[in-house]
Amino acid sequence: MEDPRRWEVFRAADQIRAEKRDRVSLRTVWARVKLNAGVAGNNQCVGEHLAEWTRERAYSPIIELAGLPDAVETGLAKAGVALWKAAEAEAAAILVRDRVRMAEAIAAERDLRNEALGMLDARDAVIEAQRSEIAWFVAELEREKARVRKVRSLDFWRRVIQEVRDILPEREALHVAEITLRIGADLVQEADEHGQLWGVDTVRGAIDERMYRNRYFVSEGGGRYRRRKPEDGGVPA
């Protein structure tokens, strides 16, 4: 069954051609189809059918609008069709050659791509190995930093305890608040570097830790501490 839209386009083109007033074009055919059928459709649809009509009718607007006799027009139209077919054949041959060249170019490009992908895979393997090595060094660096922080922290608290031992009198006890006030400003400032919130409770904790291990200090109660003596046992101050 013939496409109604195609039939309308062919009818409109034949009418315009027979009237010989206007050139058969997309604009005139679209307008005539709309006049005949009430609706023309989109330009792409009309254009496709009009191109088919032009080939089937061997239509040449230059020849037909020139006002030549019918016999001349027919001869020229046939010659135009023959030239058109020859051009189509030549275009087809060129298309075949272009397709062959394109296929060869694609094959060459594919070979180059495969070679590049192989090189890329090798490079990726090297990069991955380097990343693993860097990750190991980074982790080792972090472990070393942690060890350094621990050593520095232990040294810091050793100096704090030594300061407390120096502050405490030989025989008397002092309140932890008094001890804290007498600790040097340099140690107080350094506490921030070790993430330590400095205060009476911090100093009390350091003293209590040694006292529980029987080292250096003895509690007199009420937050007061004195030096540990040999008769107290443990490690004296």
C-alpha cells in the first residue's frame, strides 16, 4: 500500500511542474501539499519524498523553466538522468574506495591503540608498584613519628616528675596545687605539644601514677604529697 504522504507529495510536485509557473522545490511542494490535504507534515518527510520524485521524474528546473521545446526538454532530461546515474556510479566507486581506505586506517589505528594499551598496562603496573612502595614508606613514617612522639612524651613526663622531686622539700609535704604553681613555665608550655591539658589534675595524675608504683612520692592525704623515704619502701626520691 502506497504511503499517503508520498502520494500527496508526488501529486503536488506533478501539479507545480505541469503549471510551469514555479520551480518544484521543498517550499512550493510543502505549500501545495498543505493546500491540497490541509496538512503537509515536517520538512524532512516532504523532502525525502520530493527527492524520490525528482529522481523518478528526471526533473531539472533549469531545463524546464528555460522554455525549451518539449522534445529538447525530454532529450536534455534523459541526458541529465544518464549523467546522474553515471555520477551515482562514480560516487559509489569512490565510496567503495573510501570504505577500503577507512577500513585500512581503522585497522592501523587499532594496532596502534593495542600497542599503546600494552604500554599503558606496563606503565600502570609500574605506577601501582610505586604507589605500594610509597604507601609502605608513608605508613613507616607515621609509625616512626608515633615512636618519636612516645619517646618525647616519656621524656617530657620524666622531666615533669624530676621537677616535682626538686620542688618537694626534704621532709615536708606540699599540696598538689602548690606543686603545680612552682613547676617551670617551660614545661607548662611544652604540655600543649603533647596534647596535654595542663592543670592540677594533670600533675596529680603524674604523681599518683609513680606513687602507685612505689616510686618517688607518698600521699599524706588531702592532696598533699611528700618525698618517698627509704623506710617507706619502693624507690625513694
